[in-house]
Amino acid sequence: MTRLSVEMLAADTVEPITSAGHAQLGIAVLAAIAVIVLLITQFKLHAFLALTIGSLALGAFAGAPLDKTITSFTTGLGATVAGVGVLIALGAILGRLLADSGGADQIVDTILAKAGGRAMPWAMVLIASVIGLPLFFEVGIVLLIPVVLMVAKRGNYSLMRIGIPALAGLSVMHGLIPPHPGPLVAIDAVKANLGITLALGVLVAIPTVIIAGPLFSKVAARWVDVPAPDRMIPARASEDLDKRPGFGATLATMLLPVVLMLSKALVDIIVDDPTHMVQRVFDIVGSPLIALLTAVIVGMFTLGRAAGFTKDRISTTVEKSLAPIAGILLIVGAGGGFKQTLIDSGVGQMILDISKDWSIPALLLAWLIAVIIRLATGSATVATISAAGLVAPLAADMSTAHTSLLVLAIGAGSLFFSHVNDAGFWLVKEYFGLSVGQTVKTWSVMETIISVVAGGLVLLLSLVI
């Protein structure tokens, strides 16, 4: 593609693809979201296809030419995959190395050996939070389920007393902390600073996970007092290995990208001079791409080689890590396409114009929009992507810190009340052997607590920073 054609393509997406009024645009958005919800919930269509069709429907309902709608969608899809696709892939590789090498088992076993009695729920939330940093939610659940069942059986604990803290740790990391796909896409959409978002996300995550995890688990255990289901505990990765990585090396590898990204944010605040050599160095080493790539390369030695993996075994592990994320990349990319279609159709500007007359704070508005889409679609990622596209114009006049809080408000809203249209709901139900009602009383309520507490903390932080 020539430079001229690239400039022409960019020019096409700068101007709104339709001149429809606010009423027509509002109806178009509701109709497009309804199409996505209907396709996902009733027709069981893959979220990638639903978002693609929903984007085209949005353009049609808004009266936009089909060719411009397609251009907006494909431009948004490409930009999103270019921005976060590599990061998602690197996170998947690091997570697979962690699981296959037995490093995750090493962390779990070390912490459990030092915890017992009343400390066990706190140990579980710590394990889940640490492991949840580089892993996708579903992968984290599969990894932790054997540990949850083993601890509950061995210690004669209520399953909820052990399981809820583990689920809370995973869910909070998934919704609020990069490099998970949802937060990364929201950061890209509103042009937030990743390091500051990460730092504020950790600040919000700690009290949130304590309230929704160990504290709520006491109530959940009374509501649903069930033992660990009598089923075969799946074999763990380390059972087939002659050796596994050490605790310190594993923990250091997992936390390395977080430390690098936080260091960049700290240097940006202290030095505050883009031309200074120190800041320029940390701008590179603390960028998400370099931080995660560094962790992956280090992990090949501290995790793979430490477990006795050959070069071929490490290569196979990396290859296997990429296949499962194809669907995630497509969903995230299509969500970016939907977001760009929203922006180019003028919906974002419409919300900005309308919200000027509202007394509702922008952060609360972002949380509410994410809540509505989450309840409708059942997908935290879809809710995050769509809400970020809708409220992106609100970030234009925000400070750096408040833009990061906008990302966290969206992430908090995207976790609200998981129910029967959420794959995570059924995953928890089946693994823990619960009824639908019991899953609502425990998992769904826990997700709502996370959303409300995190959203409230974001609003409080906005008053003091």
C-alpha cells in the first residue's frame, strides 16, 4: 500500500462515517448491541462473528455507506491487534512456560506448606493473585482447581472457603491488571499510561480482592456449605517432571514484567524529562512489549531449562501456547473493529455531547456502560472493549491519572454479576459441582462485590489524585 493510500485511508476514518442525528445514532447503538447480544446468547454464535456482524449492523442502522463501515471495522481490528495482539501472545507463552515447567506448582506448594487453618483462605487469594498476573482467567481456573480441591479435602474445609478467594484473585487480575487483554485494549482505546494504570490497578486490586475473597468467603460458605466434590483430581504438570524450578526464580520471573513496567512509571514521575537518558532507557525496557518479551526469554531459562526442558521441548511449549489464544485475538480484534465503528459513526462524540448536560461523573458513566454491556453479553472482554470505545472521547480533557482511572472504572464494570450467559459461570459451576442457584449465590455475588468495590475505590481515588 502506498503512502498516499494510507493517508487516504486515515482521512476516511477521521471524519464521521455518517451525519445521523443523536436520536438515530442512539437507536443504532442499542440495535447493534441487541444484535450482538442476540447472536451470542440465542444463536450461540462465536463472539468474533457476533461483533463483526454487530459492527456492520451499527453502520447500517446509522445510515452509513457499507464501504466506509467496512473500512472503519477493518482499521479498528488491525490497530487493536497491532497494539495488543503481540502482548497477548507473549503473556500466553509466559503462562504456558509457568504451567508446563511446574513453576506454578512450586509456588502453590511452597505457600501451602507455610499456611494452615485460618490463614489458608489468605494463602489461596495470594496464590491466585500471583498466578493470575500472567495467565488468562480460564487458564488460571484450570491450573488452580486441582489445588483448591486438594486443599479443601485435605484440610476438611468448605469448598467455598477455599474456592472463593482463589476465584476472586484470578478475576480481579483479569479485570483490572494489564497485561490481560481487557485492560490492555481499554488502555489503548483511551490512550492511558500503562505504567500508571498498572500502579493504580494494584492499589485498587488489593482491598478489592481482600473483601471479595477471604472476607466474602466466610459468608459464601454459610450460604452454600458444600464439601469438595468427590472426583478425580487431575494430574499436575510437575508429577511428570524429574525436577522443577525453584520458588524464588519462578516468582521473580512472573513479577519481572510488572516490575519493569512499574519502574518506567516511577521514572516518568521522578525524572519527568523525555530527553533524559535514564528516562529514555526506562521508556524502552518498561514498555509492555520489551517487558513481556524479556520475561519470556528469561523464563525459557529460569522455568524451561530449570525443569530440564530441551530446546525442542521449550519450542513445543511455545508453539502449544499460541494455538488456544487464536479465538481471544479474534474477539479482541473484532471488538476493536466495533469500537472504531462506534467512534467513526460519531457515537463517541454523541455521548460526549450528551454527558455535558449530565451531573453524573465520567468515571461512573464508564462503569455503568460497562455494567450494561456485561449483563447483556456475558463477556467481560466484550464489555471492556465496547465501553472503552464509547467513552474514549471523555478522556480527551482528563489528566494522566484520571485517564488511568477511566480504564479501571471500565474494567470494574465489566466484572459485574456474571450469570448464565457467561462462560465463566458454567466453568465454575461444573468444576465445583454446584447447582445454578448455588453458583449465583457464590460466584455471581462475588463478581458483583468485585465490581462495586473496585468501582467505588476508583471514584474515591479520583477525589484525591
